[in-house]
Amino acid sequence: MPWSSRSPGRPTEGRVRGIAWSPDGQFIATGSDDRTLRVWSASAFEEIAIVGVHQDKVTSVAWSHDSTRLLTASFDGTARIWAAAPDFDQLETHARNRVFRTLDEDERRRHLLPLTTT
């Protein structure tokens, strides 16, 4: 039976399509219909992190030989490599630096869709 959100103790949304043990035996990675790549503790079977999100269902998961990276494939037509243990502080800093500026009034008007009346 595939894991799903209805299976007890499995907090993914939808079917798990890919699963892989890390070569060092410490972690399990899963890829599922909810588009996520999740890493779990193999000893406690507790979710450690969601380390990646695709645009569509994740179909395959594989570990690098040193257990530091994960490869995923997806129905979105991409294959991606992820850090197995992302530096969340670095990711937050990177995301915050991507906030550029507030649009001025003229720019806001240009980018808004015109109102239509029927």
C-alpha cells in the first residue's frame, strides 16, 4: 500500500512515489505527490526537513555516495540536486536579500490589471 496522507504517521499529502535510504544509514528521503522532497531520521522515523519543492509530483529520489546531496526527478520534467541538510539561516538571508524595493505609485498602476465591468 503506498503511503499517503491517510496513512497513520505519514504526514505527506498524497502518494509517496520515491524513497531512498542514505548510504550512511542515518536518513530516509521521500518524494511524493505533494511535490516535496522530505528527509527523515531513519532511527526515529521523524521528519527532519522539507529540503525541496518541485512544480509537480516527485517521482524519484537518490542519495549521493557521501549522503550530503539528494537527486530528485519530477513530472515537471526536471531533475534537481539538493543539499540534504540545508543551511536554513543562509536560505533565509538569501530570501530576505531578494526583496528589492516597494513600487512607486506609477509603477503600481502600470502593473495592475485594469478593472473590467460586465
